[in-house]
Amino acid sequence: MAATAGRSPGKPGVRIAGVVGGRREVFHDVLAVAMRGGHRPLIDRLDAAVFDLVGAGGRLRHAQDVARVLREKSPLVLSAELGAEVGPPLRDEPGRSRIPSRRFDPPTFVFDFSGGKKHRYPDTGLDTFGPFDSEGFSPKTPRVVVVTPRSVQGTVESFLTSFRNGVPGGRVFNQGFTRKYRLTDCTIVLKPFDGDMRDSAAYRQACLEAVSSTDDIHLAIVVTSERQEDLTGNDSPYLVSKSIFMSQGIPVQEVQVESIQNGDRASVLNSMALACYAKLGGTPYVISAPPRAMAHELVIGIGSSHIRTSRMAEPERVVGITTVFSSDGSYILSHTSREAAYEDYPRELLRALEVCINDIKRSKTT
């Protein structure tokens, strides 16, 4: 889309040409031009208002409003011999509902293969016991490359020191990544570059140089910004960086500089460390599952997407297996299925399941 500020005689306005892309992106571009770059606070307020409407709380309020109207009109006549009555919301209180119900116990998290190290809270369990697979986890000294604009290098260096060593006196993450996840060490290689936060070409060059100049990279951390969120495709620094590293088999973790500068740094670090350990191939914890009659139970995640070449084109639906877990939550499938058109998906699903089951057979016999 190309949008330029234009004025008719005596009338301020925006002239738009070559509109391409989704309606949300077009709306954001129009605001950016109309407000001369000062549109982010307005977009943030609009996003908050939308979330209040379509988020969990808003949906619940809407459902309650609809239910109240239906209760007032009950009993409802659905057909000549069929009616329905809308009752009060289902609650876990004696005598409040005619529908039998019970509350499930919260899950218990397990932190060793024998099942002896357990805790109700995953983060406290990690601090106490370490991760589920700590004894056999590799690499024990991961090499992490961090790509960041030079303009925020000092802030990022301080953040990475806390990432490795922890936040002294912090409510969470006071042990740091190395001790919390029972690693021998963590080698951090900083790769600052000259360029703006929105400069995808500068990010691309920095990532290519990091890959070519650093041996045995186990994980890449890319420092981005909220100012990139409206960029897509080859214009998005994060997507460009992610494609370069992942094409080399290197997992990527993003962190926004605004999160780094957040006063609650410990919580940001805690969440990022958990994601980093999982992306390194580790299993932080699993869920205590009751014994089952079947030998193996698989939980398969399937994702789909509708792709349009333009706003007016017919969408093409593609489907693929994204994840496979065991019943206790441990990750099984390290590779995903090829994306396939919807009509070809049953065949691709069968192929992916055969690969997965054969992998499990091999792991149990070795």
C-alpha cells in the first residue's frame, strides 16, 4: 500500500493509492500517515478496547447478556413439540445447578524420570529440582548468539548479564539461566550492528555475519522493537532474522527492547529462559499422568492457514502437523509435516504419523 498526505482546498485529508494487504494493515498505514508517525499510542488504546470486547472477559459478559435475554423469554418454543429453557450459569456451588459437575484437581508437575520430584507450581519446582531432563540434557554449555542494534548495546549487555547470572534479590529468576537449568555454563556471543530497529537489511547482514563467523551456535536471540510490529515479510527484521538462523537449523528467541527496559526485568527473563531451554531441545517439566492401559498415547497438534494472493482472491487452505506430545506433555516430534492443500491432507497426515510412530519405536528399542 502507498499512502500520502494530501489536501483538497480547505479540506485536510489522506490520499491512498495502490491499496494492498489486509484491512487492519491498511488502517494502521492510514493512521501512520494521517498522524505523522504518532499513531502508536492510539493503536495501543484501540487494541485495549478491542481486547475488552473480544477477550475472555468481554466474551463472558456478552454470553451472560444473551443468556439473560433468553432466560427472560423462556421457555423457548423450538418446534411444534420441542421446547427449551435457559437456566442460570453453571456454578460449582451446591444447589445452584441441576447439572452434576465436579472440579478437577490442579495438575502436578514432575521434574525427574523416576517421578519422585514433584511440585504443584512449575517455576518453584524448577528452582528446587531443576528441569526434568537435566541429567541427560545436552549441550551443557550452550553457545548463544545475540543480534542487537548497536544503539541499545549497553542495555542489552546488562540484560544478558542478568539472563546468565540471575537477578539478585528478585522474586523470580534469582538463580539465572545457568544455575536454574543446571547447566555447566552459557557462552553468550554478542553481535551488535549499525542500523535502525526497522532496518531489515541491516538485520539480515548481521545475522549472516553471525552465522559465518561463529562456530556451533545452539541458539540465537534477536533483539527487536515494538516499532517493527507493523512490518511483514522481507520488511520485518524479526522474520528475516528468523529465516536466516532457522535455515541453518538454529532456533531463534525474540526479545523486544521495550521488554528489556521494563521495570519487571526478572519476570521477562524468567519467561525467556524457559522458552530458550525448550528451544535448545530440553524438557523443563512434564505433567504427572495416571497409569493408562494403552502403551503410548499421543497428543497431536494440527495447524491450518488460509492463504490469499490478494484481498479479493479465493483463499487456499493449507494444513500441517505442528507438534506431537505424549500424554504427560513431553515433546516427541522434533520435525513438522510438510504443509499440504486441504484435499491432500489425509495422505500427508498418514505419512507424518508413520514417521512419528517409527521414531517412537526406535527410541524405545535403543
